[in-house]
Amino acid sequence: MGLEMNALVGDIEQAIDNVTLVCQNPHSSITSRGLFRHENPLASSTSLLLVQLSIITLVSQLINLCFKPLGQSTLVSQMFGGVIFGPSLLGHKKQIADTIFPIKSANVFETIATFGLMFFLFSTGVKLNAGRTIRPERRAVSIALSMFFFTLALPLCLTMMMRKYVAMDETLRSALPTITASQVISSSPVVGCLLTELRLMNTDLGRLALSVTMFSDVMGISMVGVAMAILGNKTKTALVPALEIITLLAFILSIIYLFRPAILWMLNRIEEGKSVKESYTITIFVFVLVCGFLSELISQHYLLGPLVLGYVVPAGPPLGSALVMKLEILATGLFYPSYLANSGLRTNIFRVNPRSTWIMGVVVLFSALVKVGAVMLPATYFDVPTHDAFVLGIVLNAKGITELVMYNIWKQGKVLTDQEFALSVFSVIVMTAIVTPLIKFFYDPSKKYAALKRSTIQHLKRESELRILACIHNQDSVPTLINVLEVTNATEANPVAVIGLVLTELVGQTNPILVAHQPRDNFNNNTAMSCHIVKALRQYEQHSQGRASLQAFTSISQYITMHDDVCRVAMEKRVNLVILPFHKQWAVDGNIGTVNRALQSMNLNVLEMAPCSVGILVDRGLLGGSVSVLTSQYTFHVAVIFIGGADDAEALAYGARMARHPSVDLTVARFLLFGDENSKDRKRESDLVEEYRLANADNERFVVVEEVVRDGARLSAVIKSMVDCFDLMLVGMHHQDSPLLSGLGEWSECPELGIIGDMLASPDFQCSLSVLVLQQQRIGGKPVNRNQAVDKEPLIHDAPPEETLRGSWTITVSENGRK
């Protein structure tokens, strides 16, 4: 009688043959009435679920903070979040396990986690470029095939030998071939997440790794589909598995030829510049649920349909981006970590036999080594550097959500017992914990940009082509940039090669794209901004009448990795100067209109890694009406601020080139410290300025003004008085240490501009002056020594020193008057 009453008012847990049965009261409330009504909140399923999600999220974040300095991936910390509360650690205490993660809550928690995982994989599929699966490059196919067959064949041979000659548990003996076969998998969701986290997506290595895994997904999905059909067959006939495989193919084709046309129909009805209709978003989410149900209906896992559906959704704006933005935070930030933690909760290390641990370790280690070798062989054949091929093999050994889903399926299907499941989960954690730091240790993409050869304007040989990489992220900055390119003075003897790079933020997809625009490209609606910008640059090329050439590219990437595209193009095109856009944009009223901090971060990365000189263009052309030098007889007034140092020497060299343009007046404003007449640095700088003046001896539009000042306050005042007299000011980023600069950098807002550049870009300067802040190339990737004197040896003189007729002239001004 007591047992019957207990069954009516509470829940009963009973273990029969190692299977725990949970009987729940159907009349119990899913919500709690709270402590004030004498009810335990954790007795209700809703309150318990909220506590579980909160605890796991917080603990995972804390572990991530601890593991991040060790170079670990977030997957490791999220897995450990579940392991901590599982039977391996805290969950081993029955009181804790029954309070926070009781057995009766397992179904609810796992349902929520797997439901969120379904949308996470759909979102991952949307972000990936399915075109790489349909049209993979030859080397990606070769690497994927080599990796698949070698990693499958050789470890399986080892496994068969170990099963025959090594004593082991019968359960492990039975499951070992299946676990070994799973080592062949290298999935794009796992590798894509890892590359994004390591910021390697834009590198050549990252692009190749993603192409390999995209093709590998085709083989992996096929293998899993066939395996589930065979392993799930409880009959003795082969007809059922054959029907399941045929049904799987029909299901995938239905997604391609039924669901995709419906999605494209919605895409074609989205007006340009308008947001996606809510009804379209809801409809596609319903498609996700339907595909999950149909997957279960044909005896496949419910995650298969949403993943394939994600592949057929067009990536990027407008539709793909909108879907990803709506799913990213909830699916990626909450439910995906919950699924990882759930795998940790089901992991019981106390069920593992020590002998089984080393057997499993040998198999996993051997499979990883074989995979590295299988990747390196075809990669080196296709001229991938040996070092990069080795790192590629390490990247493709990454484990993650795909493997965990498979192990959970096998555990539910009794293919894996608690021991094999625990060993498999820990193999994922250990491999990820090893792979991530190894990639960081062996692969630094910035090293390949560290040029040992000078690539600057100052050291450019006479009658050589000046190569400029012009980066544009906004149409409004194009007029000022074209003015700068025009006054660079392209001539037949000294031509200019312009490489235009349109910077477009990657939204709603994982694959970064570098598009090369051909002269007769037909632009579609998705590249409308690129179209206008490239057309404007081509007008400059046509106006130059062969003295300037243009190559145009568009980089579609995330800002955190966009610097790789910039440096890569600069290296491949042997650029002398990269011109970057400033991250602040002025409004018509003279105030700061927009601020793009992600663009500022990109600029800092380029300054650190660029293989040539770098300039940041602070564009105020909108305030002055953006008068075009191309189409008018307007005289363009340019000033060079010269205080001292290699960066100022680069600004002087660029200004001297501009001075040869018939529409340019150049003023070199050299600032001298009062009482420092006899210093060696000053003498060297005087010689440098004199050489440029002699080189422009026949040019009356080349003027040198020397201002003798005592302190930074006077320096600031003189520069402020100059800003209304010029259209463009060239200034070096760093200068030699000088009392003139003391105190001026204390309130600096933009360190990438240097002290003087930051002052000129300040909103306090109410003017229409544009500023180009220059940093001379860093040799060998090392920062410029600010105390280093300028190098004047490689200067090329355009006029002989003995020239007596001088059109250029010099004025020296002190605080007491003119000398």
C-alpha cells in the first residue's frame, strides 16, 4: 500500500539488469510554486532545466578562461563542463547527482540539447559554401581520398592484429573496428569552427583544409548512411538495408530539387536593401523540422536532414545572413555547448579498464600519424610546402561535434558500452587538446609576410613601377583615394600599378572569398558596391592613358582575418605601399559619423604583418566637396610633416614624387628643436632633405619650410595653423624620440596613427584636410627602431647635385622670426 501511494505522489527509480527505469507522476507540475509555498523548485522539470543550463554555461565559461592561456579550444572547456558534473567527478557523489542532474531529467535535458544541435548544424551548413563540394579542386580531392583510404585501411589492419594477439575486454574487442573506422572522419563543421577560432580561415592553409573537409563530408555522410542501414538491420535479408540506402538517396535529392527551389523562390522575392520577411524565416525553420522528421522516418539520424538542408541554402546576404544571425546566439552560444556537456555527463571514467586505455591510445595515435602522412603525400605532390602539409595533417586530425554525435548514436544502439563510450569521448577531448596548441606552435601565418627585401617608396629604384594596394571599404572614400592615386604622378618612365581591393564583411557564411575582377566582369546584385568602386578605379586607369594599370579584387571575409587577404595580395603582387581606410568616417556637418572598431583592428594587424610600407588614409574629402584632380585644373596642395625617423623619410619620398605632378604644390614642413643644431641625427636628416631638394631643383612647386620650435605646444600650434592651407598632409607614423613630442601622446585615441597623425585626425581640428599616415616597411617583421636614423644610401637622385639653377627653395623660421 505504501509503495502504491509513493508511486502516485512522486517518482520512482529502479535498476533492473543494469537498466535504470524511471517512473514519473503524470500529474506532477512542470513548474514550481516556489519556496514560499513550501515546494522545492528543483522538483519541477522547468526549474531544473533552467538551473542545469545556467550551471553548465557558467562553468564552461570559467573553464574556458582558465584553458585559454594554454591555447585550448572552447570545445575542450565545454566538454569538461559536462565531465565535471558527470559520474567521473562531482556526479560520482550520489547526493550531487540526484540534486542537479537526476536521472529523471535526462530526457528533457538531452531533448533540448539535441533540438538546439539540429539548428546549430543547419546554421553551420548555411555558412559553408556547398559549391566546394560540387566543384572541388583536384588537390583537395586527392588529399581527401588519400586521407580516407589510408586512415581507414592501415589502422584497421593494426586493429585486427591487436584483436588477435592482445588480450582485451570482449566489449572492446567487438567495438574496436567501429571506433577505428571513425578516426577517418574529418568534418567541415569541426574544422571550420577550429579555423575560425584560430583565425586561420583566410590563409591558404585554411582554405585548403576547408576544401578537403567539404569533399570528405560527402564520403563521410555516405559512409554513415550505409553504416546505419547495415548496423540497424535486425533481419537476415539484405533487402532492408538496400531499401534504406535508396531511400536516403531519394531524400537527399528531394532536398535539392524540392526544398531548394522553394528557398530560391523566397530569395528572388527579397527586395534589394530590404530585410527578409518574417514569414520566409519561419517557413525555412519549419523546413528544418520537417527534414529532421523525415530523416528519422527513413531510419537515419534526425541531424542528417537539417545539415543537408543547410548546404542548399544560398550562403551570405540577404537570406543566409539573416538565418544565421537569428540562430547564432541561441544555437551556438547555449544549445551547442549543452550538447557537448551532455556527452560529458554520460561519460563515466570509473568504468574504464587501464588495459583498455592504452589499447585505445595506441589505435588513436597510430590513426592520427597515418592521417598526417596520408595528407602530406598528395599535398607535397601538388607543391604545398612540406611544413604547411604537415600542419594541414594536424588540422585534419581535429575532433569535435561530429564524432560526439556518432559516439552517442552508437551508445544508444548498444554498439558501445559505457567503457568504450568514455574512451571515445576522452579521445576527442585529448586529440583536440593536443591539436590546437600544436597548430599554434607550428603555424604562424604572419611569418610568410616578413619580407627581407626592401619594398618602400624611398628605396624604389629609378624608372621602376610603383605598386600600390588601395583598400576600400566604403564608396564615400573613393574620390579622395583616386585623388591620392592621381597625384602619385604616374608617367611613362615611372608608371603606377594600382591593385584595388574592396573590403566586404563576411556575414552568414564561413568560407572567405577573394574574388579577382576581370576587365569585362558583369557584376550581380550581391556585388553592387564592388561594381561601383571598381568602375570608378577603371575610370582612373582610362584617364591615365596607359601610365597606370589596374587589377581589382574583392575580399569577402570577417574583419578579424581580413588582414590575411590584404597581406597576401601585397606579397603576391610585390606591392610597395598599402593604403588602408581609416576606421572613422566624417559626416557632412564635420562630426564623426560612423566608427568601425573591427576595421581599426584589421588596420593594426596589417601594420604589424605587412611586407611593405603601409599608409592609413584619414578621409575628410566629403567636407571639402571632394574636388577631383582628374577632371579639373584644380591645384592640389600637399604638405609633408618632417620631424625625423624612417616613417617621415617615407612620407618625404612619397611627397617628392607627388611634387612632380603638374597640379601639385608640395610644402615640406620640417620641425627643428631649438638648441639642437649640432646633433648627428639632425645633420643626417638635413642631408636627406637637401638631397630631395636638389632632386627637385627645377621645380618651383617644391618648397621646404624649416620651423624652429622649443616644445610640443608650439609644434601643435604651428601644425594647427597649417591645416586650412592644404588638401592632403603626409606624416610619418613614428618619429625619433624628441622633446617636441613629449606630452602630446598622453591623450592619443588612435595609436595606429602615431602622435601627429592622431592629432590631425582629431575632431577638434575643424577642417577639410585629408591625412595619409605612413609607416615604412618593417624589415624581417621587426618593428622600426624609432631612434634609428634615416637610411639615405639607397636614394635615387632625379637631378645631379652640381645643378646650379634651383627652382625649389627653403625658408627657415624660428620662434623669434625668419632667418
